[in-house]
Amino acid sequence: MMAVKLASIFFTMILVDNYVLVKFLGICPFLGVSKKLDSAVGMSLAVTFVMVLATAATWPIQMFLLTPEGSEGTSRDMGYLQTIVFILIIAILVQLLENFLKKFIPALYKSLGVYLPLITTNCTILGVTILNIDNGYDFIESVVCAAGAGLGFLLAMVLFSGVRRRVEEAVTPKCFEGLPITLVSAAITSLSFMGFGGIVESIFHV
Amino acid sequence: MSPIVLAIVLVTGIGLIGAVILVAASIFMYVPVDERVEKITAALPGANCGACGCAGCADYAKSVVEDGNAVNKCVPGGAKAAAAVAEIMGVEAGSATPMKAVVVCSGTCDKTSKRYSFEGVQSCQAVKGLYGGDGLCKFSCLGYGDCTRACAFDAIHIVDGIAKVDYAKCTGCGACAAACPGAVISIIPEHKRKPVVQCRNQEKGAVTRKQCTAGCIGCMKCAKACPKEAITVENNVAHIDQSKCVGCQLCVKECPVGIIHVPANQ
């Protein structure tokens, strides 16, 4: 039952509740880094990694520091500090990760380049960590959810980089050249994901 | 404990712990970097715009130090950043003279004409593939603007059928020269007085004459006029050695077809 629930969360995050195409979070890297396939994949993998790490770090902080059990309604309830504390944690994590990669995996550090610091202000990361708490997931569910959200991001980026290549080769009306046609194609890509609505519930019978 | 004190203690605590971890990490995982890289990064505007062709200011600083990238590629920083970077790179980098692009062709619409009418994809690359280009002179600028599209600084345009460099805007990055299928664009050191022969037609004088009225006919007049022997005529086309040239401009007056120009004055 546990495995089924985890699988359901995982695939829901990728297909049904895709953070970019359905929840419209993280649009900035989605439009900014999807021009080339390799940089899109690199960015998505970095986001996935930071997402899982950030969830693993913020979940215990929320549960044991901000809102420990039985604190609800009392003056000990620090839930209102969630946003600021989570941003702090994510910033620290990204910086730590950057140092780590620089020292131990310079090749990856070089290929990620400027994208890594940009993840600090990526709203999908904050969105995933906060929504995990809001959905009442336990620790393992949260981590699986973050991994799913990251892979969903990867899927959206890879799909859209393909779409964009086709759009760039096509002849577009002058008024649609550049960003407008990109936004229109993003909207249609997003629409296509609406087709996944309900698919996961039907497969896993949750 | 009152909630506000608790909140302050909590956030400060997390921040402090994070700071300690980060400081420890930066000491433990310290990667020795050339201190010039850090200095150059600090001197750059930090916009991470990528106009220099690198993945951000830090990456550009690294490429300046390690791969000998030009010091004047920063567009937002302009001359100020270039001067600062040049100063940091110091003596060993040499006094880095800025480079400029020069179009080595003078065959404007009134000087030469087309061999055939080309109606395919409007790019130099495409027309070059069809019998070596549509110009009468096969060494000429094709004028379909591959260089204009390659230029990130809006510094090169097709004027009167051939490419023309906006000398003030040109940063000498060489993107246009790389994009040109005919190798008509040279990247030479910037100089206020030194002239350039703006033709590379290697046909014999009589043939050149028929193709273009602004073509080098290899008459040697410039080579004879040059007091420093900086001009050589090879393959029926004159070439000025920029390192020997002193900028006296005697050749400019001497040239019967008027194709020796000082790029800075154009």
C-alpha cells in the first residue's frame, strides 16, 4: 500500500501536477534555459537534485523547529516563519552544493555554470518544499514528491526544448517573432498536459 | 519566552548555523584560484549577460586569465571595465590593443555587378555554395548579411551591397569574420592612421578590371611608394603589413583605383 501511494505521488507530480506546465511555477528557467537540449537537461538535473536536498532539509525543520507537535494554536507555533526560513535554508544549500561541486566534481560545476546560483531563486524549489508541508506528507513521501517534481520539470524542459527548436525553424508572422510565439507554444504544451488529468488515480486506484 | 524573541532566536540561529557550515565548507573545500580571476570578476559589472560569449562574468574572467581571451569583450562594462581588466592582467598580458573588423572589399553596387540573380535562401553561406557566389568577382563581399546576423553589437551592416563596419561599435570579437563564408572580413589591430587594402581579388589586373572598377590590379604603385617596405604584392593583390606600417598614408594617395583606406576614417 505504501509503495502504491508513493508511486501515485511520484507519477502525479510528473504528469498531472507538473510544476511547470500545470502549476505554472519555475517559468523563468523554463523559458530561459530551454533553448538547447543539453543545457535544459543540465539545469533540470541540478533543480531535481536541489529540490530533493531542500525537501530533506526543510521537512525536519518545519516539523521539529517551526511547528513541533502540539504547538498548534499556542505561542510556540512558528508556522508564519516558514517562507523566510525555507528561503534561508535553500540559499545555504545551493551555496554548499556549489562549493562541493567546485571541489569534487569540477566538470559538472563547469557545465552547470551560472544556472546553479540561479536555482537559489527558483520558485519551484520553494513551492515544492512548502506544498509538501501543506499536503501533510511524511518525510519519505515528501522526498519522493520532490524527486517526482524535479523529474516533471526535466520532462517539461526536454519536451519544450524540442518544441522550441521546431518553432525556431518555422516561419512566424513578424508580430509573433521571438518571445510571443514562445509563450504561445508554451501555453499549448501546457494544455497538452491537461490530458493527463485523472490518469494516475485510475491506474493506482487511490 | 515571548513569540517574537523565539522567532528572532530561531531565524538567527538557523542563519548562524548555516554561516558556520558555509565558512567551514569554503575553508575545507577551498579550490585554489588565480587571484587575478577574482580581481577581474570584481572589476566586471556582474550582469552575467553573456555578451562576451562566456557563461557569466566569472567564466569570462577565467577565460581571460587562463585562455588569453581579449580584455575588451565586456559590453555593459565598456571601456572602463576593459581598462580595469587590462590593468589587472598587467605587463604579462601586454598592452592589449583592441582589434577591429575590416571588410576587405570595396565592390559596392556601382563598382561591380552580379553574375546571376539568386533567389534562394538569402544568406551568404547559401549563395557561396552556388558556383562560388553571385558576384562577378569571386573574392568579393556577397552582401547577404551573414555578418550582420552574427554581430552581437549591431556594428556591421550591408550598405550599398557590401558589408560596412561601424568602427565605433565594433569590439573586434571576430564573430563576423567567422560567419563570413568568403573570408572577406579581417580582424586587425585598431589604429587611427594605418591603412588597409580593401580588396583581395587575386585575378590578373586585366581580369580584375572587367570584374570590378574597385579591384586591386596589382600595379605595385603602393609598394613602390611605401617608405617602410610594408606593402607586398602577392597573387596580384597588395597587402599591408600592419606591424611595419607607420601610417604615413602615401599609398592611399598613390592607389589608382582608390581601394586603400584608413578604416578608422570611414
